[in-house]
Amino acid sequence: MPMPTATRTKTTQKRTAIHSRSTNKAWTIRRAGGIQILQSRALLKLPSFVHGFSTRPSGDSLLNGDKVLNLGFTEWDSRENVLANRKRLLEALGAGRLQLIALRQIHSDIVHVIEAPPGETLRGDAVITHVPGLLLSVQTADCIPILLADAKRRAVAAVHAGWRGTLRRIAAKTVGRMQMIFGTRPADVIAALGPGIAGCCYEVGPEVAKEYATQFSHAREWFDGPFDQLVAEDEPNPLPWLSMAPPGHELPTPRVHLDLFAANHAILVEAGVLPKHISGSGLCTACRTDLFFSYRREGGHTGRMMAVLGLR
């Protein structure tokens, strides 16, 4: 049965308040050029690095009557608007002279090493470089954007981690490529996990739970709900004829909630990144559609945010 409107509103307000409070002192909001940019204080301590996580308000795009900072090429927005929004973001960060590097994201574990601006848009979900003047980026509207910085080797990375990329350990593979190519020590990496859909709102089915169970021995820690039941049985209800539901009214398949923040935090720690060097904004995109785009909450008709990191 659908949740009553009044109850749903109270629940949304409660979640909004919770996630507002969870934005800790490790993060700050920067206001410049008429837009708001979320930043990690740990990355701000590295003066030769420039970074930021965009937010939704303001911009040249119009979505449902509101001016928004859409940074992705979507069907409902014009290319001119998106390019103007990207220019505004870079100028607000003082990165107008840097070359923006954007990927065609495909929910993979493909990591690209960039030595110079590519002649075409690369397909993949993570990018690394040690070349000054390049601004790496990933676009999100619920998936987790992860920025990685190694100040000692002057190497940076941007990672797009949805449930498929997280399942394939894309964050750990990115750290591994930085280690292999640039000599990065994982213990030197600073990791910032930007806004994404949190476990409170990210409901998934048994197929996702089962895949995680096969890949991670401690996957249970990242799920809320009947995880053990879903992964232990071929069917959630192997004897449906024993249920109390009348014919044609079978019980719905049980579902669980997945915490991608906790999963990626654990994956980074396993890769050698120190827990004290990992910070998350604590902001849920589905709870805070006043601040962020949410593909799931808005039924797919939404914009894209951008997380960027580069060397000046």
C-alpha cells in the first residue's frame, strides 16, 4: 500500500534533516559566481590542487520551471546551456584555464590514464593523470563521485561508482593504477566521496544482493533488510503456494537497501587508503533534491552534477 502523503512528507523532512546534520566539519560549501560548490577541507589543504562537487541551484538550464546547473548533455537541455554551466563552474573554482576531461560513463571498471587531452570522448568510469592543466571529471545524479589525490606524487583521479562499478571495485582498481603508473602509495591518498544516493533511499532487488554476496565476504554490513534471506534462496518464496495470498495476488519480492558509501569506504580501506584520509559529505541526493539531482527520485527526468579534480 502506498505511504500516505502526510507520512511520506514527514519521512522526507526527517531524512533531509538527518542528512543536513551529517554534513560534517570536513566539508564546506563555497559560493562563487552565483553557484554553490561542495568541497572537501582535506583537498583544500593541497594548494596546487583544484576540486569541487557541483550542486543543483542556479545555472543557465531550466528544469520544471527552475534555473539549475545541469552539467550533463541530456535530451531536455541544450548543448549551449550545458557548456555555459560548465564554464561557470570552472570560473567559480578559478580553473578557467584548465582543460576539462569528461568521460562517456558506462557503469564499468574501466580506468583511463590521461597524458594529454584525448581527441575523442573516452568510454569508462574512472580517469587518472599527473599532468598539470587537466581537470578530471565524472558526472552523477545518484551514483557516488569519488576524488582521489596523491600530493606526494602529484597524481589525481576521478571515479564514478554506481552499484555496478562498486561491485567491480572500481575505486580500488583506480588506486591500483595510480600505484602502478605513478608510484602512488595508497597510504598517501586523500579520498573524498561526494553526494550520492544513501542507504536510506537506495532500494535494490535480490539480484543485486546476490551479486554482492558472491563478491564480498562482508557484504551483509552494507545492506539493510532481509539480505540473508535473499542470498540464501533461489527464490524469495520457494513455495509460493504455501503463502496466505490468494491466487493472482502473490506476495511482492522482498527488497533491501544498499549503502554505497559504506561499500566504497570499505573497498578503499582494503586497497590501502587510510580511514582517516577518507571523508564523505553525508548528503543523500534522493533526500536533498533541493541541492542535488536524483535520477531515482525524479524518475530519470533530471540533470547531472559534476565532480572535478586537477592540478593547477
